[in-house]
Amino acid sequence: MTVRGRFLAPDGTPLSGAVVFRAPAQLTFPAADVILGGPVSAVLDAQGSIEVTLPATDSPAMDPTGWAYIVTEQLSGIPVGRSYNIVLPKALPEVDLADIAPTDPAKPNYVGVPGPRGDVGPTGAPGSRIYSGTAAPTAGLGVDGDVYVRYETTTFLNVTSTTVSTWQRTAGVWAQLGGDIRGAAWYLNNTTTPSTSTRPGDLLLRTDTGDIWQRTGSGWGTAVGNLRGPKGDRGDAGPTGPGGVVQSVNGKATAAVTLSAADVGAVPATGPAVVTLPAGSSELPFTVKAEDKATNLLEIRASGSIRVQTGNVYLDRNLRIGDATADTGGGSGVIVVKDAATVPTAAAAGAAILYSEGGVAKIRQSDGQVVAVGAGGGGAVASVNGKTGVVSLVAADVGALDQTAADARYAQTSAAVLLAGTQTISGSKTFSSIPSSSAAPTTANHLTRKSYVDALGGGEWLPSDHGLLTWAFDPALGASTALYPGSGPIRITAVILRVPVTVNRIVWFATGYAGGLTTGSWAALYDSAGTRVAATGDMSTATYEPAEVHTAGGATISSPLTAPYAAPAGVYYVASRWQYNVGTGDGPMLLASESGAGAPPNTFGQTPVKRFGVYTTGAAAAPATINVGAMENGANRFWCGLA
């Protein structure tokens, strides 16, 4: 039990003296084998206070029981001190004399016995709460007065550190109280160490140099010290130890070890030398190196190939290729080449390939030509034009003129044109009369006759006459009353390109258009298989919307492609979708051919190309492909072109 008390004069001056606590003459604790006796005197300190620890009056296993302390106050300046009894039950481990000492003369003694438990009081107002987490507190957490403790744990170089910061919510805002709290950490490393995961005050020991670094606000800075001292003196040599016992030899641990040539990686002195490579051997299991220990002189590869990297190969007898038992014909110092198991079919750059086929020596040259050695049956050539040895002939040796003599005799200023055969003539040529041809062209690079070109155009207007690349038909033949394309369906018009061109725009003709296209309006170009090859952007935007038309007789309108398209010659489908307010007639009135029939003819001749069509189910953007076979035979045949 802890008993406290403080004694002051009326003016607040601390009193001096002592407070004496007396128990019965002796207190016995049999279980602890302890006997307590005598008074306990608690002397007042400079503040007039006492604090003393005493046994509880109801301690278990104590003899006697049912007693009380006699308290006597011996205070300076007070002639007659009080004396009273107190009981210190163990249920009240801390007691202040101001709470239990009697002040009423009619109550000379006080016994501290716990009274009955009182009623439960009303619920108090919520107190402040303490939250914790690893991140900064969120704005919606807690109320004013609450406290938040943040724990940030990081691990760097196997050192785990925790940084603690305290936050308090005031006026609806969390604010940090003071700075971060974290003890300095020691790190060990043997290389350059970044400071991004450390904090000022941390220490680093470089184990490779012994340098010590301390982290500042700007980083590690320079070393602040070194753990290594100067090199000490060499110690005396120790006595020679006894010889060790051999435990094993080359992996063998029997009492009597017997090694073979293979155990030490050697070739046996007698019998055939067989070297078996273990699994996983290197590419070069056997190598003979030069004195510099860097150059390989001889290599035996794991594949069985042998390479002599420097020097020459000398054979005193025969060389057999293709078969170790090939017949030498009784010769010595000869080369025997067996028929090739696989005859070479490709030339080797910068090399000639020698092989045998059907017993005939052949050479495949680097130009791919195969030469049979001794072919022709005439035997070896003895001389050429009377020359022997290494023969080199000049023009005079064969009765010909060299270039200089030929130029002098047959002067000409340019190469002659052959009367027959294929010939390529370079450079620019000017003809005094225009070359003529009696044949019609069959490929794109053929020259042709003017009459052939004129016959193609005849007296008809062509797209190029109007600055276009192609069109669906001559627009002058269209119906004078234009038609709305309808809002939503995809309209199809087929066009044909005779030659490769670059397409930049899709063109229509409108007799009237006041603007008003909405999102989902687009146009695109598809090849004959139905694959999209080019497209405009959203024609409801300023960049891609066709121009308004308010002139009598109408005008040509167009929309640019998102990128120029290099189109090969062929058939293409122009698809367009127009989204607009049908009730107010915001869409364009487009030029079309005669479309009076409900299902006008759209496929002609022997080709299956549908010149005009429609997909009644639209799409918000140009699809990647269209099903050409599923194209419907639309009633309206709209004109369009490419530019």
C-alpha cells in the first residue's frame, strides 16, 4: 500500500517533522517466513510531503488479523499532533491522508473501509481519439482534437527503420506536430550507396574501405572517419604443425587407393586411349595452347571437328575424305575423295567446293558454275595459241583489235542501237522524228501510240478534265433533282482507278446544304475485298465537314482523308454515312443518277461488282471491313468521286 500526504502552514509554507505509523508489536507472514515489527517514521521533505509503502491491513496469510494502524503526526510548530487509526485494505492500493485523516474533533478515529458502489454516472462527451497508420491522415478522418500517429517503415540495405510523426486535427484540418522522429540507422555496404532511402543523421560504413559517412540534409557528403588503423607489426612464425592425414585421393577414400589414367585425366600408356566426355562438357574439351597461353593451336571440339588455328597440317602418307577405309589404289601420299553423300547445291562466297560425284572430281565455283575436272575427254591442254605454262592472251593473239585500235578504225560518238534482242539504253535521248509502234501497250511502262490514247477518251468528258482522279459516272448525266442520303444508313458507290494514284479527298455534288451534320457522320474508302484502306474524320467537325452550298445549280463538296492514301489500280467502294435532323432537313441534297425504280439495276456485264448499294444498319464509325456480298441493292444511286 502507498500512503501519501502533504502538510502546509496556513500561508502555504511547507511544514517539517514526521508522521509515524504503528502496527501491532509484530506482524508475522508465515508463507514468506517474514516477521515485521516497530513503527515506520515518514519524514516530511522540503515540500512538506511524505510517501511511504506499508503492508495492507487485510493482507492474506498475516497474523494477527483485524487490526489498524495508529497514525501520529509530529509536526514542528504544532505542540499537540493528532493521533488516529486507519485501516488500509488492499482494495485501495493508494491512499492520501488528506482524504482519510479526521478533522472533526467528534471523530477522533477513521477506518478506511470501502463503501458500497455508487450509481453509474451519465455518459460523458466523447473524448479525443488517437488514430495510427502508415500514410498521412485523410481529410475526412476524425474530429477536431483527435490525434494521429503515423508509422513509416522502410527497409534499406537489410536495415528496417520506422519514422514516427504526430498529427492533430484543428479547425477541420490535420497538421503535423513538430518534425519526424526516428533514430539514426547504421548501414553496411561495399559500393556507392544512394541517400534517397536514408535520413539525416544516419551512418554508413563502407566495408571495402573502412570509411564512415554521416548523412546530412544534402546527402552523404564526404567521409567523416575510418575504422581501419595502421597496419600492425608482423607476428612471429608459429611452430610447424604435424603432418595431416590423407582423407581421400581424387575422390577415393579407401584404405589402399589405386588410381588409373582416367582418374587423373591422362591417356593410358598402353592400349587404345579412349576419352569419354561427361555430360555438359564444354565446346572445346581438348585444346593445345601456345606459349602465351592465349592462342589455341589445336582444338578438338565436342562435335568431333578438329581445327588447326595456326601453322600448317603435314601428312606423311594419305588423306582420306568421306571414308576412313577409302581405297588409295596402292598409292602413297595421295588424296582420296569419296563420292559426296550430299552434293552441294549452293555456291560458297569467295571459295571453291571440291567434291566427287559418280567417281568424277568436280568443283563448284563461287559463281555457282560446276566444273568437272578433266571434262571434254581431250586430256590436259598442252598449249594455247602456241603458248604454254600460265597462258595469258591479248587481242592480237586471236587476231582481234584492242579497244584503242577498234575506236581508231570504227569511230562513233555513242553506243549503237541493236536491231534485235533486249538492250537497256541509259541517258537522255532526243529523236529527230518520233518513234512509232504498231502494237498496243500491255504493261504500265510500255510506250504507246497517240491514236491508242485518243481512242480511250474519245469525245467523252474524263474525271481528269474536271480535276478528279475518278468518278462513279459523268455528273452531267445525273438526275437534275438531288436526293437526301437519309440519316443513318451507309451508302455505297463503286469507282475504278486505272492507274496507281494518291487519294487525298472524297468528293460529292450537292444542290444545297446548310450544315447540321451530327456525330457519327463519316466517309471511307474500301478495296474490292471490303477492307478499309482510308477514311475521313468525323464529318460533324470543322476539319472534315463538307462546305455549305447555297448557290443555284449546286456545287462540288468534299471531305479530306485523315492521311493521303497511295492507291494501286483497281475497284474501290466509297462508303458514307450521314447523321442529321431529318425533321428540319439538315442533311445535304446529293447528286444521283436516275433512281426512280425501287430496285434499280446496279450490277452489269460479266463482273459481280455492284456499282451502287446500301447497308441499312449504320455504324457510328467506319468499320474495318464491310461484307461486299451482303450489300443491299439500294434504290438511290449517289454520285461521288476521288481527288
